[in-house]
Amino acid sequence: MRTTIWVCVMLAAAFSAPAGYLIWEARESSSPPADALVFESTVIDVGNVTLGSIPVEFKIQNTGTSPRRIIGRLEVCSTKVCLGSGQPLNATIAAHSSYSLRCELHVQVVGPFESSFDVYLDDAGLRTVTLTVRGIGVASRNAINGSETPKQP
């Protein structure tokens, strides 16, 4: 009887070890890959900005081994600022290369501002990244000299 129990224990151990390894291996291979598209920064602080328009640029690196896409509509406005490119965003970024997401920031009032928008990255699945631009709108030199009245928020 003892021998039978001992044989059963040995057989159970012999068969459960490979099964455990297979389950572990399946779980490891199904874990999501690291993001291939990486932003240098998702927040840009432009500091003090004279009322008007300035270019803003978000830099993206494709660290993956295949092309990846960034898609969306780059347009957002508030009472203080507008941020946009004027066209839909649909760019393919080649493997191991970089891309500059360029847009125009239009500061409309004096004072602090922050504007955010979402872009969608297709890199082994669709994911959303929020990009933010912040700063402080300041009056132009003409406004300081009295030839122009700055808008207040």
C-alpha cells in the first residue's frame, strides 16, 4: 500500500511539473509587449508666451521593429488658447526612427493656460496618450507701451 501511494505521488509530481511550466510559459508569452512608440515628453511647458501664435513640437521615437501609426485629430480650443495642426493626424513611423508631431499654439489671453488633447497610437494594439501644453500668456511690447489693450481671462 505504501509503495502504491509513493508511486502515485511520484507520478503526480512528474506530470505536474511540466504542466506548471507550460502554464507559466503561456502566461509569459501572452504578456503585452513594451510600447514601441515613446514620446520624449507628453507635457511641454512653453513658459512666457506673447499673445499670438508659436509652433509646438512633440517628438516621438519608434523603438519597435516594425512600422507603427499615430492617429487622431489635433484640434483643441478654449477661451485662453487654441492648439492644432489644421488637419487630421495619420502618420506611419518607420521602425527605429523618430517623428515630430508639429502643431500651432495660439495664445489669446494674458495669464496661465494649459491645453490637452488625446492622440491614438497603434503599436501592438490601440492606446491613448494625452499630450499637454502649458505656459503663461503675456502682453506684447506694444500692449505694454499702451498701443494695444491685452485681453484678460
